[in-house]
Amino acid sequence: MTFAQQHKKPLEALLNKEEPGWPLVLEWISSATNPVEILPADTARAGATLYELQVTTRSPMGAIVYSSGGILIDHGWIRILGSGHDRLNRTLHSWNQGKNPAEFLLVADDAVGGFFAINSGALGEDMGKIYYFDPATLNWEGLDISYSQFLNFCFEGDLKDFYKDLRWSNWQQEVATLDGNEVFNFFPMLWTKEGKDINGVSRKKVPVEEQYGINMELRKQLGR
């Protein structure tokens, strides 16, 4: 997936009215076992974001971009990017600008500075599959699932087990105070020996852009 297309299709050509993907996403959400909050979309912003991404509304990704400002999972712990909202003021397109989407496309992130991305070739041979950047290891880890399967993981997956080492006592109250553009920064850092006990480290809110930059710079310094 790339934004650098030579001849972009007009917005109307991306709006699939015969087989829209949004009803399918809503169907998945209706059977969700994890708390899900759909942020409403702004029509103009949604259209502009869809046009830049050049995906159709037949796809779950295009449907989420055009029909939602984003989706919050489990009290805002996971933020699935859409076309932006006051509480999640990043679009799927704008968030990836300057981050080399030819290598991977960032589609979601979480409260502890973890990032979910679709592999565009740089992360492994499994093109199109979802990877998770784990702040406790500073590694991209392949999840062997597609974007649609990732959505269902968010809606129905065992998040408690997936995040068993990254959640602290009473995390819900603190996560509820986060803006969608913020994550927690930990000290000692979670990937260090001293930072392994999530309940024994201090944390503060920082902009998600700042934390992403810190993570990527640390990877470079460590030769990852």
C-alpha cells in the first residue's frame, strides 16, 4: 500500500455503494466481547482521507476511514485509526506521513507506546500481515493475521493475555485520562532489565509522535 500513486481515483470511484464494508464492520462490533467505541466521522475529513489513501469503502479499512473518526478499544487502550476526531486527532493518512509507508503502514496503536502496522515489505516476507511493535522488546513481532483479522482480535480477542506484562494495577482509570494523541512513557524503560515489572516503574503522558520517535531512534542505536 502506498500513497504515491501517479493517477489517483476520484472520491466517487472509491465509494462502493453495492458492497459497502461498514455494515460488515458493524456486524463484527455487534458481537464484540471487548468494549468498543466508534468515534463519529466528519464527512469532509473522511472523504479527504479516503481520497489520499486510495482504498475503497468495500474494504474494512476504507469503511472505517470513511464512516468513523477512529475506533477505541477497551476503554481507549487500543486506538484504531480512521479519519480523525477531537479525541483522536490523527487520520490514517496524516499519521503515516513522513514514516515511510513503503515499508509498513501504521494502522493502530495502544496506550503503552505499542504500534500495529501492515507489513509493506520491510518487516518480513509476509506482505499484508499485521506486526506489533512491542515497547517491552523494541522489536516488530509478526502476528500472522490480516487487517480484518486484526479488527476481530481487537473486538473479541483476549487482550488481557496479550497485554499481560504491559498492564498495571488500576490501568483503566489512568488510560481513561489519555487523549488519543498521547501514550504513557515509562521509566525505567520497559525494555530494560529494571523496567520489566510494569507495576514498579513510573509513567507520564507524552505525545504519541514523540514516543514513536524515541522508539525508532532507540532501535537504530541498538542496531535493530
